[in-house]
Amino acid sequence: MILLTIILQAAWAATVSKLGAAFAASICLLGASFGISKIGVTALEAIARQPEAAGDVRSNLIVAAALIEGVAFFAIVVCLLVLFM
């Protein structure tokens, strides 16, 4: 009876960890998409105010978006490791 209880608790913990990993991955993607969209909006406003600085703004936009995407990718990999380990 005790062994069955331990097995059921382990199965429940595995289910909860998979649910938590999926929830964390979705929050990560939402945060990254919000951050990249906020950078895009700000860059477009900056280009509209100073069109002569469009090249500098665009290059900074690409670097910032790449950094956010890298962090989001790292977080999703960690969530997948939790999910499958």
C-alpha cells in the first residue's frame, strides 16, 4: 500500500512538472514577444522623429531583438529539459 502511494505521488509530481514547464514556456514566449514588439514600436517612433538616424536605430533594434530572442530560446530549452528529464 505504501509503495502504491509513493508511485502515485511520483506520477502526480511528473504531471505537475510537465504542466509547469508548459506554463513557463508560454510565459517566456509571451514576454519575449512583448519585448520585441515594444522595441519595434519605440524604434519606429524614433525613426519617425529623426529619419536621418534610421540606420543607427535599425541596427540597435536588431541587436536588442536578437538578445531578447536568445534569452527566450534559452528559457524554452530549460523548460524542455524540465519537461523531458
